[in-house]
Amino acid sequence: MKIAILSRNENLYSTRRLKEACIARGHEVDVIDTLHCYMDITSSRPAVRYHGEELPQYDAIIPRIGASVTFYGTAVARQFEMMGTFNINESVAISRSRDKLRSLQLLSRKGIGLPRTGFASRPDNIKDLIKNVGGAPLVIKLLEGTQGIGVVLADTAKAAESIIEAFMGVRANILVQEYIKEAGGADIRCLVVGGRVVAAMKRQGAEGEFRSNLHRGGSAEIVKLTKEERATAIKAAKAMGLNFCGVDLLRSHNGPMVMEVNSSPGLEGIEAATGLDVAGKVIEFLENNAKFNATKTKGRG
């Protein structure tokens, strides 16, 4: 197969591993900087041009689109879909997962466990918003935040009011969520490929840090999932329409709760923690599923 990895930096661990897995399995692979692509939009022969030349017809693409370039990145992915190229994560599914509010609403509609969440643009009563999610302590998140940035733990109702007022003062969109104390600053990252959990790790926040992100000093170790946790991760990926994603779970007294579904999950932490060839599983999925014009939306939506 001829595969393109849409990535702004071919030296990133995940991009490098996916490229190595392609080559190891005998495929041709190109790493393409999404922002250097430009599109020839026509009804008769849509194309993508790159550095002054038209790109060839690829059998499949793997989008590694950062949150800051979601709009343009998904437009490029959509153009490939219009050309009949198989996209492991459809453009519409990436956009869906990047919208934190929309993704929570979709997960809620499917009956998937979630922390109690409140959202408001200009609440008349901030105290009522806080009370509605169970009171303090609670977590306040920027809708546009990534990798733990824009996520604040408010220990008291008074602190929560002040933080919410500050965010609203700069017209930021926020979510207010209950704090799952029993999780103990840990979460579980499940790597889902083709409707199966192929790897899972437990991430533990650093001392005094409630966020478990590895780049913030957290640690990771292999973890054994319960049947309910595995089923929840698979159901969440399906609800988002993603074939390749990371599903972050919290262990609560009420069962597993989904924190986030990531359409461009990093591979370094989970491959190091588990010793598994996750990149190889991604390419194996393409081998078994990549067909011309197989993308459901074919660029529409």
C-alpha cells in the first residue's frame, strides 16, 4: 500500500513509529506537513498539491492533526476523502472529538459513564452552576484546552466562583465537572484500534498534581482492564466514529467514567509502559480495511 501520514513534524515519536511500522510491513510511506498542502477543489478531479506538485493517489492516510490546526487539518483530510483515499479517522469524526462539549453530549446520549458536567455561556447564578455538579471540589476546564492546559481544580465553592468569573471575564468557554476524588489523581489511557483495545496504561499524576499527563511529570504503568472498562472504551470510540483513538477513563465508585476521547493519541508513553507494538496494530488495521472510496462520508459532513 501507499500510505501518507499527515504530520507537521516527522521527528515526533508517534509519526516516526508509524512510519517505521509502514516500512517494516513493506508499504510505501510519505510524511506530509498538513499546513503545506493546498487543495484543488473541483467536481471532476479533486487533488491535493504539496510544495508545487500534485500528490499521488494514496491508499490510506493517517492524520496526526494537532488541536491548533484542526480546521485546516480536517479540510485537508476531507480533500483526501473526496479523492477516494481511505482515512483511518474520518475528518468529521476528528472535528467531533475535538469539540469537548459536543463529544460529551454524544457520549451522554449513548449512555456512557461521564463525570457530572455543567456548561453555560453567561450563567445568571454561578452558585447554582456549581451546586448542579455536586459542589466543590470541582474541575473547571477550558473548552479549547489541551494536554492539561486550562484545567483547574477548585477546592472550595468560593475559589470555583472566582475562577469561573475570571474565565468569563475573558469570554472563555468553560466546562464545570465534578471531581472524582476516588480516582486519586490517576486515569487509564486505552488505545483503541478498529474497535479493539490493543493497549492500556494507568497514568498517575505527580505528587501534588491532580492532572495525570505524562509531560507534567506523571508516571505510567501497564494496567489490567475490567470487562466494563474495556467495553466503555470501545463504546466511546464507536460513539465518536474513530477507528484509532485514545480513550481516557477514571475509576469511580459508579464505574468507569470517560474524561476524553483523543483522535490523535501519542504512542510513546503507552508503548514504553506496555512494551507493545501499537504502531504495528494501526498499520495492520489499514491492511485489513483500507479500500478505495471506503470512507463513509467521502468528504461530506
